[in-house]
Amino acid sequence: MLKQYLLTPGPTPIPPQIALKEALPVIHHRTSEFASIYKDVAEGLKYVFQTRNEVYVLACSGTGAMEMAIVNLLSPNDKILVASCGNFGERWAKIAQSYGVETIYVSVEWGKVLDPLEIEKTLKKNPDIKAVFTTFVETSTGVASDIKSIGKIVSQTNAVFVVDAISGLAGQEFRTDDWEVDVVISASQKDFMLPPGLAFIMFSQKTQKLIELSRLPKFYFDIKKYRDFYLINQTPFTPPVTLIVALQEALKLIRNKKIENIWNDCKRLARAARAGMQSLGLKLFAEVPCEVVTTASVPENIGEKIITTLKERYSVSIAGGQGKLKGKIIRLAHMGYIGKVDLLAGFACLEIVLSELGMDIEKGKSVAAVQKEFLG
Ligand code: PMP
């Protein structure tokens, strides 16, 4: 059996301290024992989100939290702006449209970055827009959006600003309150170093009016239920207790390390990954690359084969392109528990596979480029 190297942008590897917590006997959730864990988790999440507002824990993947934002903020025929630069930006529009919400787009070609001024112009033209939805790290392209600038623009309007930070939160600098973000969403399987299964969501004071007016149907994702139970350190429905116990440990690790140090580590890993890709002659795909996943264009005839060969031969998992980028790019993550040694191993194997697939690769070049970044 080969040792597994999980270098995908979610799920990501789990530190042993966290995995051990998942092996503990399950406790009952309507107990003071659980309430005290939940209280601690709620404080830890505020720290990671960099907010003073409550952050709720949900039993679903990240998309569930995206749906929760939409059904709690909007009513049928409301108008929203979706600012999209990839697959996950488009998901906002798909969810909204399935609820009969009118969607206006600001979008750019996949791989490019959104221009905040375009968003400003569209908001000025459409003063009836209720909410602006966008993505922090667009995992499908590796682009990071300028949330701070967009936040400044949206804060000067009546619209609320909703950000999918499923990728990037707890990896790359993100300041919910300072950047005036009204709803932030994240999930467990990326920078939080946990298995998939939990999502997190925060609502600001500015959203309260929309929440009161909202007429879209909701039951499981009704924010008011979560708000009431939050007051007694509980969730309205049976929570995934084991994952929440593991989350407490993950948040302890993050708090002990300090979020700024995690941001700096990811920055350094990102620099190394970019240098590694470029040294192999692979062009970086993202116009403004994020710090948690590196994307690069690859020859289309071997795009898919790179991924499968790395997995089958070396037990190294990286991701390929999604949707229209299938076979055209590779995506190598450096978030959560993924560290320097994983990157060195990943690039060493990538070099071998690329040469096996016919590319002219000078062995050791990308490993040396990565090492150089780590030494510098
Ligand atoms: N948004 C972004 C930016 C993502 O990276 C992902 C997951 N890759 C999602 C949304 C969807 O999350 P989930 O698969 O947890 O529902």
C-alpha cells in the first residue's frame, strides 16, 4: 500500500491530532458537555472569520451554506448581482435562479480576475440590487478576488455583500469585518484540515432587514432557528457531533499557531508552487493567483493523464480542470495541513510523470526551484 499524498484543493489531509478526536466515543448533543464544546467552537470560528458576529455551524457541504444565504436573504423576483470568475461563481447564479431570483452578471473569462469598478458601475445602474454574491478564492481557476475593494463599494449601497470563502478562509488573509463583508461562507474540508461534512456561515447586522423580509421557502436552513439555538450553545438539529469535536481541535491548532502565521506560510508555499510550475515550463493559469492552490496550463493531450498517472503510480492526488477547463489545467493545493515536504514530494513526482508522458523535463529543476523559495 502506498502512502497517500493528498494535494487537492479539498478534501485536504487531516493532522493526526484531529483524526484522533474523531475516534472518541460519540457524546449526546443535548448536554452541557456538548454545549461547552460548541461555545468554544463558536469563539474559534469568530477568530478565523475575523468577525464579531455569530458564525453558525451547519451539517452540509459548502453548497448548502450557499443555499442558506440565498433563501434567508431573498424573496421571489428580487434582483441580485453575481460577480463570477469561474465555476463556483456560476454556482451562485444557478442556486438563485432555481429559486426564481433575477440575476445580473458581472463576469470575466475563467482565469481572469474581476474588476471591482465593473461591479460599482452595475450597482449604480441597478440601485434595486438586493445583494452582491462573489467568490473569494475561485478554486476552479486559482484566482483570488479583491474582496476588500469590492466590500468598500458594496458598503456604500443598500445591497449586502455575500462571499463564498469556502476556499481560502483560514489560509489566505481574509478580514470579514474590516472588509465589510455581510455574509461569509466556508466549509470544513479545505483550510480547516477536517473531513468534508461541515459548513460555516456568518450574517452581519446589515443583513437583518433582508432576513426579516425574505419570503423564499426554507426549513432546515432557516437562520432564525440557528440564531435561537446559538443562544444556548446548541444547533437546532442533530449536529455531526464527531466532526464538531474535531473542529474544536482544528480551531485550537489554528489559534495556537495564530492566523497571521498561517497566512504567511500559505504565501510562501504559494510562491514555491508557482516557481515549481514555471520552472517546468508550465504557464500559470490565474491572472491574480491565490495563496492556497496553484493552477497551471498543461498540454491538452496529456492533461487528464497527468492526474491519473500521478495517483496510480505514486499515490499523489492533484486536481484537474473543471467544466470547460477539463484536461487543460492542473491544480495543486497548498492549504491546511499540506506543508513544505508535501510540495517537494509532489513536484518530484510531477516531474517524473511529465517526462514519462513525453514532455522535455530537466529532472530536479522544479524541486530546486521549490527549495530555493523555501531557503529565500
Ligand atoms: N465554492 C468554492 C470556492 C469551492 O472551492 C467549493 C468546493 N470545491 C464549493 C464552492 C462547493 O463546496 P462543496 O463541494 O463543499 O459543496
